Amino acid sequence: MTEIHGFVQQGFEPVRDAFAENFAEGRDAGAAVTVYQHGRPVVDLWAGVADAESGRPWTPETLQFVFSSTKGVTATCALLLARRGELDLDAPVAAYWPEFAAEGKAHIPVRWLLTHQAGLPALDRRLPLADALRWDPMVEALAAQRPMWEPGSAHGYHALTFGWLVGEVVRRVSGRGVGTFFREEIAEPLGLDFWIGLPPSEHHRVSRAWFPEMDALTTLDPDSVPPEIRNATAAVTDPTSLSMRSHQVTEPQFDHADPRVWAAEVPAINGIGTAHSLARLYAALLGEVDGLRLLDDATLAEASTAQVSGVDIVHQLPSRVGLGFVLPSPQGQPGLLLGPRSFGHPGLGGSLAFADLEHGIGFGYVTNRLSILTMVDPRALRLARAVYAALG
């Protein structure tokens, strides 16, 4: 039996039980979960191995690549600038980034970058990976790209391009790359162990993650897929679909185990950090954490309110989107966020970070046994349900 480390405050024992069940069922190899309530940690647990091959144990200092959970972190950078009055979300992107006006994009507001409405989830021509890791070639390509649908007429998940689009606006406004802005304005003041662009000195702490089910995707029987996600599954197995193209903007594709990817700024997917840091970040969106709060009430209310809803034309699933955050799904549809006033972002493989306004909750979960065969990760869902069970 895997030994569970850390603590739970009285009343939150269901979270420990759920965490232990994930390991007992063989779903997790190494993982961590943290819950804040009203600015204080009430759950902080970790267990298993950071490297299954060497047996290196998971510790509170273990870092995990969290894929799209990074998007909520990147959105927070833009929202902080908006809260300070330095960024107008309804101003044209081109007001801050003039080159972006090309190909009929002059009137796209910053808001549509955060809500996946800009029509730029892919490129007509893939860029060499080395160019994308250098930043400028990618933002130049996006500035020159014609939208793939009429901007504002629909929303479709910008799986990779979200980070460069929002990140370039942050860079133009602040004069700093999004990773540097995040570190200086958010991570260091809050004491977060989380990075967009991981220094080489920290690489030894990164968990070794893997996709044990990867081969199964190529042999998936379409008839075994539940009807409500059949279109989405077909999209991610069709190499010509917009869904697949949105994940393949470079050649070769990004490798989550590549230290070059860790060190670059790819702010849609390459956030690396701890579950504790994610929970603490979301707690600081809601209220003060050790005297520091990131957003005011007005900015928070707007960010956590649905800006768009309906079928995402890239993923082919119903979704509700705030300002850079995923919101609870329509009733009866797959989703991770349970509370009606929750917002956050999951990541490929299983990671999840969210906040609940009603209960003052900040939640972070990371894992190194990455799953790709479920639209709703059962481990994260079990833990989130346990939090709500503890809340009564």
C-alpha cells in the first residue's frame, strides 16, 4: 500500500481517502493534491514516486508538467494587468500589438483571446519546434495568420496558440515575457513554486511523467465511445481535423519530457510546478493569502462569469468559458468543475486547478501517470467530489 504523506484538517478526511483510493486502484504512481479554504491550506498531500524507473520518491519539492492547467496561470497575468488598468480587455489586440491587425484582425478585442473566439487555434504552416521555442517566430506567424472562422462568431479551443496570443499581449503591455512577469509579479510575492520557463537549476526536481495508454488510442473502437463524446473522440483521432491541427502547430510536436520545452515559454501548456502552488494561486484570486490578493471583486466576477457557451467548434463538445478559465459544464455534459460558482482549468493527463467562489476553495492536483482516454479524469473528479463532500 502506498504511504500517504502530508496533512488534512479535521473534516477534510474524505479527500485523504479519495487520494488513497487513486493509488490503491493503481490509477496514480506519483501525485499531490492541495486544498486551500479562505486563504489557508486545509489539505496538503503527496505520495508515490516521482520517477517510476529509478524509484525516486515524490516529495513536497517535486515539480510536475501540468499541460493546459497552465492556461489559468497565463490568464491570471492578463487579468492582473486589467485589474491595474494597464490592459483594456475590450481594446483591439492591435492597439498593443500592431502587427496583429494583418489579415482582417484589426478589430479583434483582447477579450476574444481569453475566450477562444479569435479563430486562431492553428497555423496554415507548422513551424519548426526550435522556432516556436524562441517565441518571436511563433507570434510573428500568428500575427500574419488569417482567422479560421469569423472572429467572435464562435468559440473553439486554442490548445497551444492561446499562450502565445495572450502572452504576447502581456509582453507588449508589461515589457516582460509572460514567464518573467508571472515570476516577478505573482510567483515570488506569493511564494509559489511554479514556473513558465523552468530554470535549468530546477530541472532535477521534475517528475518523470508518461502516458501508459498512448498505444490504446490508435486501436480505440469508435462504437465503445459514449455517444455524448463520440464527435470529440473522432476529432482527436482524425489528423486533418481542426482539433488535431490545434495540437500540431510545430514540427516535431512538443515533448513534455524535453528539457528544452521546460526551459522555454510555452504559456498554454508548459507550466511546471506543485499542486500546492496551484491551490495557493487560485486561493489568492478569491481573497487574501498571507496579505496578498491578486484580483479585485469586479475583475474576479467578470473572469468567472460565462463569456461564451455552446459547442466548442474545435473540440466538438459543449463548454462554458470565462476569461481564460473553464466553467462548470452544462447539466448532463462531461465536466470537471462541480460547484456552480467554480472556475479553473484542467490539463491533459489529469492535472486540475480550480477555485470555488461560494466556498472559498482553491484546489490543485497534479499527477505523473497521464491519462488520455477519458474526457473527465476520474482521479481529479474523485478528489473534487471529496472536497465538496467535506464541505457538506
